[in-house]
Amino acid sequence: MARVLVIGGGIAGLWTAVKATDAGHTVELVTKAELAEGNTRYAQGGIAAALFPDDSAQRHFADTMEAGAGLADPAAVQVLSTEGPARVRDLIRFGVEFDRDESGLARGLEAAHSRARVMHAGGDATGSAIESALVATVRRRAVRIDEGTMLVDLVVERGRVTGAQLLEASGTLVERRADVVVLATGGSGCLYRYTTNPVVATGDGVAAAWRARALIADLEFTQFHPTALAAPGTPLISEAVRGEGAVVRDRDGRRFLDEVDARGELAPRDIVARAVWRRTVEQGGDPVFLDATALGAAFLARRFPGLDTACRAAGFDWSREPVPITPAAHYAMGGVVTDLDGRSSLPGLFAVGETARTGVHGANRLASNSLLEAAVFADRAVRAFASPAPQMRDSGADARRARPHEAARGASTDASGIAHEAGSATTFRRDDLQAVMWEHVGLERDANGLAAASARLASWRAPVVRDRRSAEDRNLLDLARLTVAAAIARRESVGAHFRSDAPDSAYRSIPEQEAA
């Protein structure tokens, strides 16, 4: 049996810890904040799976492939769609109480799904319900839990990951050894000025894996959710609200999404988000609105209790008036490249959840597939711990190599497109980095803006790691540079990556980023 170090406390990390313990492994679970804090807790939309008589795994497969804009990996999507129903049943056994109706499990329709297959818990509190059930399950297992402990770097010996350097809440840097290290640190929404992610989402696992010379890919694909409330904190307004019949209007009260896509409010997220963004710009910055008034106060309070509270706390009665919305960074499709069992390109290192690039999402994630992906591939990863690591399958991408030390030093942008620090590099503020990413690497990008972002990032110096804030800022700067490099390299528009200087270009496969 193996010593397993799991880093991250969302659905992917918790699932891994539970299943690994049940398989007889010795497990330590490390979380940067308290155990229940992370993106999973804030997931409103639900979890999608083909569990109903009028649906099938093949339909779910087809919907996921279409949303991925031609770049989703069919083998990974097949795993997701066929194994997903069993993982939802596992969640029920773990104690998740999904919403029910007279026919059994209640289900909803969300954007780009051809069938109503999205299950919710507590109306709009699915993530919180899943997190609570899994936390309780973990606490009943013999799992060592270290809260307030952050990943700093991976320990690599003779090409194999053998542990991790961790920063404890006390500020002490410690080293943990393990036979298997599992990265489940979530996404990197804090790269952007506006995000639906919590403050812990600073891409720690992806940045550490890249510095350790693991293969990463698809960092140019950041999903921007189209309907965050335009209020402090940009709280997410679930896609399920549009699935129930809410519509999007401009400042004059006109619906306009039908002019962009025949599916209107239920078009894929990248299409809706860009349409909302463009209309906002055309209106001189005046917001676009989500109109849910036709649904009625009683329904909104019952179906979306958390959102009802959030809207009212922000000063809006959404049962009587449309509420202002803005797109916001929501989900990272890219990350640490893994095979179908969660293995990275480095022996001893696995990645699951939003940290991983499994190939499921391609260029654009289908709504409510993220929780399912985390459960499905975490489950497979645990089963693979004891198996010899096969050669990673070819994802069809050519190798573009980027050296970790080059992303932190130098004077310009090299052939890989990664910005290096100039000799006169200065310290930076996080909000300045977020402003650069929002302005130049957001919903619409072009060569001039990306070049400006690259130059600005090259003028900054990564901080020396002394505490959690400095460690996070180092990660954000690394990931910002890598994201810009990936966006520069992909010269066409596809899915969530939209180049305004090539709006109609066809996609092509862009290579993975590997430390050489």
C-alpha cells in the first residue's frame, strides 16, 4: 500500500482521500484554507449525468464534444459520460441529498445540453451539499488532515515526484514525503479582476507542476461565466436560472442573444459571455441585465434560495426587476496534462479536478460537467495508484517546450512566447496583474494586446516566498505568463479563446507546454 499525499480539499481531493483510504492506502490531506473552502463549495449549477430514461451516455457524450469546439478528447469524454452515472450514485451513498420531485430525482436543463440531465441539491447549493457530505465522510476515515497548509513546490528526485514542500499556517516551510502526490488544488480564477472563484483559487498545483517540469496544456482556455451579478464580489448567477426561463436584455430591455445564436440564452457559455461583453461595450459600459421576473418571487425563493439571498443582499429584488450582470472568470479548462487515470507526465504525480487537463472539456466546458469530471477521474486515479505507469497517450499535439527558469528570468519573450523578467524587473501588486489579464487576456484578445500583456508581465519580478500571499503571487505571475504565451501561440479563435484579429479562423491543435 502507498503513502498518498492529497493536496486540495474540493470534491476531487476529498473523493481521492476517501477512496484511497478505503483501498488501504495511508492518506494525508492538505488544504490551504479550512477543509470546506474551495470552488466546489460555490458550485450552484449542479452535476450532469445520463441517469434518466429519455437520456443516454451517448447523448451526453455528443453534447460534451460539441461544447468542446472540436478539441475535446473523445476517449476522455467517453469515460466521463459512461462512468458518470455510477459516480452520482456514489455521491448519494456518501449522503448527498439531491433535490427530488414526484418522479424521483429532480433534473434541470442547462445551456448546450440536449436533455434535462442536471441534478441539484438545495436548489442552488449543489456544491455546498457535495462538499459537506464528503467532508463528513473524510472525517469518518483515518485521514490525516492538515488545514491552513499550502503547496509551495514539488520534490523531484531522479525524475520522480517523491513529496512536496508545504507552507504551514505558522509560516514554517516543511517537507512531506509520499509514494504518490495528488494535485487537487482547483483553478486560477484569481488571475482576473472579475471572477466567481474564491480567493484560494490561485493555480497553485498547476504552477508547481510546471516548475517541476510536468506537461501542461490549454491554459489559453479560460471559461468566463456570462452571468455574474454586477455587484461587489461578482457572485455567480447559475446557468440554471436561464434554464428555468430567465432571459438576457440590453439597457433598452431588448433580448439580443437570439441574434447571435439560435439557441439564445441556452447557447454555450463562450458564445453567451462574449455577446454579453460586446453589448456592454457597445452600450458604453452600461450593464446588460438578466430578467427572471417572469419566474415569480415564490419560485425564485424556493428554487434558488442562495441566489435570492445574494441578490437581495446586493440591493436587488430580482423577482420585480432585472439585475445587472457581467461576465467573470469561472473555470480553467487547461492544467496538468493527465492520462485517463489521472497520471501526469511525471512518475509519482497525479492531478484531478480543475487542476487537471483530462481532455474532457476541450476549448469550452459544458455546463455542470466539472463536478462530474472531478469525481470520475479521481475515482480512476485511486485505482491506478498501484498500477505500473504506462507511457502517456499521445493527445495529438506537437510539443512546445518552455523551461521553468526561463519563465522567471531573462529579458524578453523567447521562441515559446513566454515573457521573461527584464534585468530591471520590479515588484508588482496582484490587482495590477489582474487588471492586465482582464484587459488583454480576457473574453476577446488580439496580437497587440497580448504583446502588451507579455511586456508588462516581463517587467515584474516574482516575489521570494515568505508567506501565503507571496507564494500565491509567484504562482499567479508564472501562470499569467504561461497563459499569455499560450494565447499568443494559438493564432485562431476556438471555444473560449477568441482572437478579435482572427474571429473566423478554424481551430488547430496547439501543443502542450513541457519543461525540457
